[in-house]
Amino acid sequence: MRDRGLSIREAAAALGADIVQGEFEDRPLAGAYTSDLLSDVMANAKEGGALITIQAHKNTVAVATLANITAIVVCNSRPLPPDMLEAARNEGIAVLLTGENQFTVSGKLYTLLRKEQCPS
């Protein structure tokens, strides 16, 4: 196991996700949370983690900022509005885009993070 954990860029590569907002500090992910209900994200997401969602708008970035989330993974190839990407850039939050659904991405990211925490 590496001391630093799975970085955002490593997670993106392993997921096959495109980094569409790449101006961020490439920190290790502290976990992940899957939800489309933004109030749920604010109440339950882990600081320093990734948000897996289909919510592709500026408010998603605002919630990620409040919850100290470092990356947003938008699923199902949802269109990303320019104001969302600009807000994410201003906040230093990575935005990843994948064609896969939330269930699949959640499972893959869970497996990747578990491997970092519990190597064989």
C-alpha cells in the first residue's frame, strides 16, 4: 500500500473517466459518496472524497464546496454546462465525466479505494 492513497487522477484513469475540469490539486481521495439529493450530500458526504452523481449543474459545485468534496464524478455522459465547470475551476474541484451509471462507478470506486486501504 502506498502511503498517500488513490489520487483523483489515478481514480479517473482507473474508471476510464474523462477529466473535464483539470485545475485542481491531485490529492488522495478520502472516500466517495453517491447521491443526487444535494441536501443528503451536505449531510453525509465525507470530506476529501468524491461525489458520484448525475446532477450536472452549478449547485452541485456549491454543495461540493460546502462539504469539502474534492472531485465530482458525473455519470451517464450528462452534458456539463459551462457555468458548472467555471465554478468548479474557481473552487479547485475536479470534475470527471463517464458514460457509466452510478451503480457501476460506485462499485468500481469502492473496489479501488478498498484495495488502497486493505492490500492483499
